[in-house]
Amino acid sequence: MAKALVFFLRLCFQLLALPIYVLSLLGIWGPFCKKVFFPAFLEKFTVSYNRKTLRQKQELFGNLLAFAGLSGELRLLEIGTGTGSNFQFFPGNCKVICTDPNPHFQRSLAKSIAQNQHLRFDNFLVTPAEDLHQVADSSVDVVVSTLVLCSVRSVKGALSEVYRVLKPGGAFYFLEHVAADRSSWEYFWQQVYFPTWKLLFDGCCLTREIWTDLDKANFSDVKLQRIYVPLHWTPIQPHIIGYAVK
Ligand SMILES: C[S@@+](CC[C@H](N)C(=O)[O-])C[C@H]1O[C@@H](n2cnc3c(N)ncnc32)[C@H](O)[C@@H]1O
């Protein structure tokens, strides 16, 4: 019964978004989304998201330097950097490698770089997290991911690359929206919105239980907390936050 209702409501939302499905079939929506819509949306969204997660991000990134090398410098790689919304939370003495498969964030990324002169930027790699082959094994102290694992094609593949590039004792920092409790109404609505949301927001999947992938990713210690980010009227309020040590 519940499955049939999900199916029916999904269809209703798909009908409402029909023009976008048609544009997608014509091959127009995909490139437009990546080049124009999503970068513009993300620039606005991250301002409000950072306001709502300010305390959590400050706390999370507050101990980054504990993972710095002997020289005191922290070699940090960020997957899915997007507009660079996390730069303000990274400490000085930090050398940042940015990576993202979408190269169309230049305008807002350049602005974030200019506003964060306390950081040294090493490189910008246009590549998905599942393929960090330009980065050597065991070469970075910390990898950061915020709101990225919902969009990667393979969470397992991305985490395996994260693990490979981290030095032994290095840490993977994450803040990710995840599936709600399976018995909740919120999960019901996440399933309803799933296909249309994914199409609108550049591949973002609403029902990933990312904590299970983290558990299976070989990290020696995973510090993980579940939090609710008050993004009212959206299906992306349940989050996990923490870090996993290699
Ligand atoms: C919601 S945005 C988050 C951006 C940024 N991390 C933040 O918190 O503001 C999702 C980002 O993941 C990127 N992304 C999508 N697929 C990816 C993949 N396979 N590997 C790495 N990043 C990916 C997108 O291009 C986008 O920049």
C-alpha cells in the first residue's frame, strides 16, 4: 500500500516537473543544470546552509590541525569543492587541493579563494571523487567532504579513493545529508521526491544510508553523530557529521 502511494505521488511530482523531464530527454537540461542552474543555486544555498551549520562546522573543523604533518602544515584535499564554501573554516598553515568534476563554479570559487587569503591553494583538479589518480597514495593529511556523497556515482568507490590518498593516521571529515529513519514520514517523502530531486539537483540522491558505507570503508575509527539541520520544508534535514581516521 505504502509502495503504491509512493509510486503514485512520485508520478504526480514527475508530471509537475514534466517540462524539465522533456528538456532532459532532449539533452538540454543536463548541460544547463551543470553550467548555469546548479552553480547559481549553490552560490545562494551555501550562504544559508553555512549560517545554519555554523556552530557544527566550526566544531568539526576546529581540530583539523591535530592531523597536520611534522612541519605543522596541513595538506588538505576537498572532494566536490563546489563554490569553496568550507574555505573559511580551514585553519592557516593549510595547503588545499580542490577537486570537483564540474568546472563551472569558477566565478564563486574565485571569490571564495580571494576571501580566504589565509590558505595556500595547491591545485584544482577537475575530477570525480571516485577517480583521484592524480593524487599519490598516502599523500594528504585530511580529506573533506560536505554534501558530496549524495551525488557521487559510487559512494564505495569515492571512499576507497579517499582512503588511498590519506596518510596512515590521516582523517576523512564529512558533513552529509542522509536517509531519514525508514519508519518515518520523512523517509516516505524522501522516496516520493527522489527521482525529481535527483534530476533538478545535479544527481543528488535523498535516501543514501552513507553511515553503512563508512562502516565498511576500512577506517580504524569513525566518529559519527547524527544531526538535524533546520532546512525547513526540504527533505535534506537528517545529516551525519564527523571524521574517520585511517
Ligand atoms: C551540493 S554541492 C556541495 C558543494 C560543497 N561541498 C559545499 O558543501 O558547498 C555537491 C558537489 O558535489 C560535486 N560532485 C558531484 N558528483 C561528484 C563526484 N562524483 N565526485 C566529487 N564531487 C562531485 C558537485 O559538482 C558539487 O560541487
